[in-house]
Amino acid sequence: MNCMSKKLTIIIPVYNESSNIFRVVSEISKVTIPYPYEILFINDGSTDDTELVLKEIACTKKHVFFISFVRNYGHQMALKAGMDAATGDGVISMDGDLQHPPSLIPLLIRKWEEGFDIVITKRQDHKNIPFMKKAMSALFYKVINALSSAHISYGEADFRFLDKKVVAVFKKIHEPDLFWRGMVRWVGFKSTEVSYQAEERFKGESKYTFKKMVSLALNGILSFSTKPLYFSIYVGFGCAFTSILVFIYVLISFFSNRVVPGWTSTLIIMSFFSGVQLVLIGIIGLYIGKLFVQVKDRPLYIINESTYGNAD
Ligand code: UDP
Ligand code: MG
């Protein structure tokens, strides 16, 4: 197919990024992109003047569009809305804080032209990433890969290129708990990886609070794996076996006329097992909670305003 008949959509979720938007658009325009492209911002319920800035830039630049949510739905859902609306033959997703270097876009496109439908990027950390964030991130990848079938490597980011075939599949996915890094592994298609040097945030602070990070990690595990449910069974077996040992110990103590240990041991055993039970019930509860939300089948996000023709 002729180069010029293809079009790319760059989707950028933004949450309180008013000070970064103009810069992102100008940095992208400095890069040589061999196809016509459009930039679609998804304003994820920002409370600063992101909306105003988006209106201004969408007015002045014909290739810039935005979709505004009625409230904050999270980064992963903003990506979903972007993909739902995108009409490009290729869709690039990137962050709105310039941590994902636009200069990598030509390489992503080259890989697509070589025949890859998914081009995943991997971040090589810059030195100033806070220790806490680095440690959390490393732990997260260890846990998720141990528990789930979606194998993700350290540093994988929501900066990627997807062919429209892949995006068509993602448009059909209707799940409230999205974790795209797992989804791109799960979906199949021909994929490859490229690495990049992470930049520091241009302006503002990370919008991933500790709470949001934990919730993303839990979603990553719970929506790609039922292994934690099996974990309940193993722990259950382990406890049953331990209680047999305790029973034998009690019998021996009884027959050897030793005083049966009183309060202390009873309390230790009781609290141990009730703790274990609560953990297991909790795990099951998490899955039931997810079923509950999924069964209600509410709209995943609500759009307040859109300048992009295709958004519903
Ligand atoms: N973001 C969003 N909704 C949120 C949180 C973040 O759309 O609830 C956007 C944010 O504006 C940025 C991207 O997602 O463009 C990544 O967020 P951030 O840079 O805060 O994450 P970090 O780089 O610290 O992991
Ligand atoms: Mg960032």
C-alpha cells in the first residue's frame, strides 16, 4: 500500500498536564514521521486547566484533537478510550509528560513497516527515578510474572505502536479493569521490543500515586490470572496438614500426662488460622468483586466533550 494513504493516530492520556501539552505537540512535530498523523489527547478528568489548553491547541492545530472524560477514570481507561476512537492504520500510545521520547517514533514505525503488528518499548531507567518507585516496579514485575500467564518484562511502558488489526481487537474488549501491558502479550500477533532511555518528566509530578500503583498492580495480577485462587487451596492444605501435627502434639502431651498447653498456644493457633482464613476469603472476595463489576456491564467511561469525529 502507498505510504501516503496510511494515517497514524497518536493517543496521549493526560491528567493535570496543562504545562506539558504544548511542549509534547511541538516535540512530536520536530520528529520526521513518514505518514500523515493526528494527535488525540484523552483528558482524564483533569482538575487544572488542561481542558482549556487542549481547546486552545485543538483550535489552532488541525491535526490535534481531544476527548474529555467527565471525571478521572485512570490512565489505562484513557488509553482504552483513545483506542476506541482512533481511526489510524497504526496507533501510537505515549505519556503526556515527555517521558516517552517522541524521537523513538520513527523506529517504532520502521518496525511496523517490517511487519510487526505490536512494537513494545522497554525503558532503561534514568538515574533519578525514586528508589521507592524502582523497587515497587521491580517487585511488581516479579509478582505478576510468577502469578500470571501474561509475561511482562521490567521497564515495559504504555508507549507502543499497534497496528489497526490489534486495535480492532482492543476496541471489542469491554473490561473495567484494564492492564494493557498484559493485554498486548495476551492478544498474540507478531510483536517486537525496542528500548529507550527514559527522560525525566518535563513538568509537574507523577500522577501515579501509591494507591494508583497498587491498584494497577492488583489489576495486572487479578485480571490475568486465577493462580491466587489456587494459592488459597495450597495454603488450605498446608494449614490442614499443620493442624494434624498440632493434633498429634496435643495427643502426645495428653498421654504423657504433661499439662496440655493452655491459653497461649490455643490463642496462637486460633489467631494464626483465622488470619489465614481471612486472607483466603479476601482473595476470593477480590475475584467476586471483579465479577460483580463486570456483570453490571456499565459504560467503561463517559465522555463529556470530543473534537474527534469518531468518539461516541
Ligand atoms: N494519567 C492519566 N490518568 C491518571 C493518571 C495518569 O491519564 O489517573 C496520565 C498522565 O497524565 C501521563 C500518563 O498517564 O500522561 C502517565 O502518568 P505519570 O507520568 O504520572 O506516571 P509515571 O510516569 O510516574 O509512571
Ligand atoms: Mg510520567
